[in-house]
Amino acid sequence: MAGRVRVLAVLGVGLISLISACGGRKNSGDIQTDGITSVGFKRATIAASLMAMAVSAKAADTTVPASSEKLIALTFDDGPRPYVLLGSKGQHPGPGLLDVLDQNGVKATFFVVGWRLTPKTWGDVKHEEDIGITCLDAAGQVTKRGHELEDHTYSHVELGSAERKKGEPWVLGDVNRGAEAIKAVTGSQPHYVRPPDWIIPLDARRDLERHGYHVLTIASENPMALRDINSLDYLCAGHNPVACPKPSLADGVVKQIEQREKKGIYTHILAFHELTSTTAIMPRLISELKARGYRFVTLNEYMNQVAPRQIAMAK
């Protein structure tokens, strides 16, 4: 068992390090709205190969049952993007993600980027469609419909590199600045942080936890039920997404869930992004997971039910 844990840890570190070295997977220079550049494709291909190895290694991992109930916490990063949340009106109009969630009776958690919550901001003007609704107004719609907002930092930069260049105080400040932007919308302090690309120095993570944040991660040192499932949906963006999981994104996510089920894990945090290609697969994925007996909950409800048992069993 110790050998398996060491192998998984090495794979996890290798995945994070290589993504970091390549520049990450979610920078605007790599993913153009719902497309990926040729450079981004190369990076995404490397990331996909390593993730497949990590998923295979996770199948050998063991942990305790997380809950007596089958739960899914559906989460989305990188917003708010109005054209994704409320529907595109361009050449290829499509339904908004919020309407899709409403139609399926699902409440989700959105990890938003703080700079988007500034007044008169419509998003990335080079790569995102302007539907005449600001990001701030879109965030208001998210909360009005019963979804949660959590922290994806203010600047959305890779925090490992940021700490090396600017120091830990800057990293902590960027997380806090994102939290303040969210609090201005919701009236409540966010408690969960998902660092861009899941990369955060250990000292910064510990300091954030001391200040009351829960840092979401894919790292193997956490119980499996408290690790994110990387959906790899960013590999499916664009008109010709050759790196998308086969036979489909939805099938790829279900396969990762099945790997965890083999180890008795029936509670999962799914990490997606605000992309129109992701919105398109939601009805099928939600329907299939409901048919398997899963109930969809917000991240706060998930953690309230799952985390105490995991912590107690780890003692």
C-alpha cells in the first residue's frame, strides 16, 4: 500500500509540475473562449496523458466510505461569463448554463475570478461574446437562482510562480481580494478556494487554512472523497477538440467516477469550467448520474456531510 501511495504522489506532483512549467491550462492565451490555440493543444495533450496515468493510479488507492448517500457537488471555474451563464446570442446561439441547471433541478457552486466582479466588466473582450450583460449582473443571477459563489482568486494567475516572483503576502492578498469581491455580491465571506490549475505553495496553503479557508485540491494526500475530479472539459473546447476524452466528455467523467466507485467512494466533487461546450453535455451527464442514484448538492452541503466523516476516520 505504501508503494502505491508513493507512486500516486509522484504522478500527482509530476502532473502539477508539468502543467505549471507549460504555463497551465486556463490562461487566456491558451484557451480562447471555447477554443484552444495550437500551443494550448500541446499543453493540453501532455496534461491529458498525465491525468490518465493519475486516474489509473487512483484506482489502486483506498479510502473510507465518504457518506451513506451518493452525492455530487457540481462546480464551475473561471466565471462569471455572461454568454455561458445566460446563453449565447451570436452565430451559434445556445442555452444558458443557469437555465440548464434550473431545468434539471440542480444547484451548483461557481468558483469566480475577482476581477470579473468589477463594475462595467463584460469579460475578456478579445475572446468572449458580449451579450449586453456585465459579469457582475451575471453573478447576481447566479446567486438569485440559489447557486453558490466561491473564490478562484482575484487575478487568476498561477500562484506558485506568483509567490516566487512577488512573495507569499501577494498570494494571500490575491485570494483575499477575490473573496472581498465575492462578499460584495453575496454579503457573505467565501470559505472555499480553488487555486488556478490547483497549484499553490504549501506555505501559502497552510496560511490560508489558518485563516479559515478550505483549499480544494487534486493532491493525493487528501482523502479521495475530498479531492476534485478534473473533468478535462477544457480539452473539449473549440471547433475541433481532438484532445477531448473519448468517446465523449460525459463518458470520460463517468469513467472517473466509476474508478472511484470501485474503491467504495460514492461522493464526488466535479470540476468543470464555464464553457459552452460544457453546458452542452450537462443535460446528459446530470440525467445519467441521477439514474445511478446520485443527488446533486452545493459544495457547502457536500462538505457538511462528507468532510466530518473523512476527518474522523483519518484520526
